[in-house]
Amino acid sequence: MKALGSLLIAVLVGIVVLWIALELFVGALKLVGVAIGIAAMVAVYFIAEKAIGKGR
């Protein structure tokens, strides 16, 4: 019975650790997505600025 309890605790701890790791991974992906979006906006701004600057 004691072994069964230990196994149950190990499984629960494993599930919690996996869940936390998944949450952190999804959070990191969101941060990377936001960073890529900001970089793309900055790049478009500079490209547009150069194009408008040549037209002046």
C-alpha cells in the first residue's frame, strides 16, 4: 500500500511539473511571437521611410 501511495505522489508531481513546463514553454513562444512582430513592424517602418525619403 505504501508503494502505491509513493507511485501516486510521483505521478502527481510529474503531471504538475509537465504542466508548469508547458505553461512556461507557451509563455516563451508568446514572447518570441511578440518580439518577431515588433521586429517586423520596425523593419516595415524603415523600408517605408526609405521609400518615402527617396520620393522627396
